[in-house]
Amino acid sequence: MAGFLGVSVPIGSLADLATNQMAAGQGPSLWEAGVGEGFKRNALALNVSTGPGLGFALSGSKKHDWWLGTAQLEWILSDVKGKDKWYRGNWEMAFELFGGQQFEPSSAYLVGFAPLLRYDFAVGNRWVVFVDGGSGGSLTDIRDGDLSTTFEFNLQAGAGAHYFIRDNLSLTLQARLFHLSNANLDVPNLGVNNVTFLFGASWWF
């Protein structure tokens, strides 16, 4: 076991964990005490989302608009924290793959990955609100005077919500601040800044 932010993280295979939970039919049992009352530790979800990203200029950079698709494997790391507090909820890690197309100011591709640390608030109903953030790597041919390398780091921070239409199926909305740059490995490196809105569904087990 490894500790991170007060969370006990089991070291093992997520694939084995997912297989075992699906075989055991653990859909509704992902909840600690009913829908919206917090997740059980080691609950998993698969999320698929898509949506537009609206660029904004910062430090002389241009506006970059795109459409992205994402796939996430979500893993609940902790038991319910702060059970009698306003911040009652669970720590989660979301492993994200993303890809899409910039359409303004030019046509360009963008693909990448990022692990996102997330906190899910247990508010006691079918809405589960969350905040998250993380960093990873990207490949892109976006240039437009703002980027200069195929490899770019991505920094992300955002918030969102799941609405559970069934005990183990949720509709998911997210808004994400998205930054691309190469840490000054080459110039120009003004960076790309964007707010991406994602709409999708999550299957929990």
C-alpha cells in the first residue's frame, strides 16, 4: 500500500480489479450508503465525453478553438472522507486519453494523456459534483506563432458533475481550463489556453 494525500492506494492491477468487480456484479454496490452518499473505495468507471474548446488570448498568444473527445478510466482511491463535514466525499484518480482537431485559427490535430487527481463531493442526491487537476503530455501540429514543437505538456484544472440516471450510469458534464506549452524547450512558446466543455456518460462498476 502507498499513501498519498492521506489516501491509502493499493498497488495492483486495475485491469484485474475491474475484471473481478464486473464478474461479481458490483454495479449498485459502488455506493457507501445509497446513491449520492459517497463511493466505496476501489469503485471504477469508464467515461467517454466530447465537446468544444474555446480559446482565449494570454500574454500575446492567439485564440485557439478546437473540438476534443476524451476517454477516462476513473478509480476511487479512498473511503468517504469528512463524513460529517460539508466536504464529505472521495478522492479519485482519472486516467485520461484525449484527441481532437483545432479549427481556429488553423486546422491542426491534438492528442495526449493526463492523470487527473479528483475530489468527488457526496451531496446526498443523484448529483455528484467534482473538482480535478493534472498534467500530462501531448502531441500536436498547432503552431500559429504560439507553439514550436510536436511534443507539448498539458496542464488541466476544472470542475464538473455526474448526474446518476441509474445507480451505475451517470451523465457527465465538465468544464476544463487547458494549457499547452513546452516548458521553453524551444521558441516560440507563448502557449495555448482554452476552456473546454465536455459532455458524456460514465459507466460505473
